[in-house]
Amino acid sequence: MPVPEHCGELRRLIDSPVMFGEPMHLHTSWRIGGPADIFVEPLGIEDLKAVIAYARNKGLPLTIIGAGTNLLVRDGGISGIVVKIAGGFADIRVDRVTVTAGGGAKLHRLAKAAREAGLGGLEFIAGIPGSVGGAVVMNAGAYGFSVGDRVREVTCLDLEGNLRRLDGGQMEWGYRKSVLQGSDLIVVEAVFGGFPRDRDLIAADMEKILGSRKARQPLEYPSAGSVFKNPPGNYAGRLIQESGCPGMRVGDAQVSTKHANFIVNLGRATASDVLGLIAAVQERVLEKFGVSLEMEVKVLGRD
């Protein structure tokens, strides 16, 4: 069945928006990426279940994304159905010393809700772009803290349409990883724990974090944050800096001169540009320090 016919069937099946050939550069912080064959942003859990069942029954590839802040989509786009967990899963609820947030909730909104409730422990999240689902899957972190330090419970949907709950102890947290990486589980909700704290102190710490981020990171250009994981006992940014990489370019992709572990899009960078630059940086660091840098960003799609 041609892709437009699949779109038509899905539009009759669910109430959520269904797009044909949606440009993925509109859904990634790098502002890079070819078209998705079919793009759906579910308005709720029932539509999400219906899309998953449709993909399974029709044998269509299914790709789940969040805010796209840690994602590089290749120039050929993505085959099958892309599902974006966003506004339909963005509710945030505070209950004494916990915050429950949907997988599509933006992290800055989560931090703000905790601040307004006088709930400490989540200040570091204010400096992390992206949404709850992606942050949980990759155990995002900043300033010495990680999301896994605060997650008490995660609710996921599997590809059979069943909800599954995992407590924090089942998540197998590690540096930029969790048990969910490589699994078929979709984060629809997470519960974060905190502790009572003065709102003014929370606000002051958040302002300090945001100020540091603005001073140290090239926020004036589209990027995906840190491209490489820190090697054990070292910092990827330092190795890249000392390898003479800042300012290196392939097309409109450039190693930032402000933060060496960022690759920025100067305007019209393609995924091929970014991947070529990544390979060049890895080669230089390996040659100078004997260290193989591992990518932190996820690459999806076809060439």
C-alpha cells in the first residue's frame, strides 16, 4: 500500500494529526533531517496504542522520538511511521515531595513546576533541553547530577499496547544510559522525587545553572548539545579542544569554538556534513590521545 493511503487510513482511525512527508528538520534541535514517510503526534494514550497496532499489523517500521534534542536524522529521512511523544503527554502534577510528568513534558517546565511547589532536587534539570521521555531513556544529566538520581517510577507502553511500570531500581542506570535503551518500551510518564526547599533558593540555583549554560554553550546556533560521551576519567570537550578541532568545518557543520563538544549548524548543514565532521573529530582525538570517542547523539534514518 502506498504511503499516502496509509496516511488516509490512520486519519480515519485516530483523532491525532497525521502528516505525509513531514520534514524532520522541524522536529530536531539541530534543524537537520529529511522527511518522515508518515508522522504522527498522538493526542493521548489511546491514539498512541492505535498507531502502534497499525504499524505492527501493516508491517511498517515504527520510530519513536521526543523533543529531538539528542537526535540526528539522516538526509534521506525516516521510513515508515514516526511517532512524536509531545503535547499529548505533557501533563505535570505535583504531590508533596513528588512530581509526575508525562513523557512529552519539557524538562524546563518540570523544573519550573518543582520550583513553584518548593520542591528541591530538580534544579539541575533546568539546564537540560528536551523532554522527560528522552531524558529518562538516556539518563540525561548536568552539573554532576543525573535524571536517574531522582526518578522513582517510570510508566511505559510496550509494542503490544500494554502499560508497564518500572521502579527506579529496575532502570539499571548508568552514564547516559538506562535499561530502556535498545528496548521497545515507550516512556509515557515518570515520577520524580524531591524534598522541601525554599523557593528563592531553588530559583537562585536555577538562575545560576541557566547563566552558566548561556556563558559556556553556543546557544546562538542549532545544535544537539554534547555530541560525544565523556571517556572514563576524562572530558570529551577537553580532548577535542586539545586536538585542535574547534572551528573545523564540513559544509555548514562546525565544531563550536565556544564548547568543543558541540557541533553547530551554521545555517544549511546536512546530516552528511555532521557525520563527516564527527568522523574527522574522532580521527584526530584517536591519533593524538589514543581515545575512541563514543557518540552521545542518536542517528536515525536512511542516507
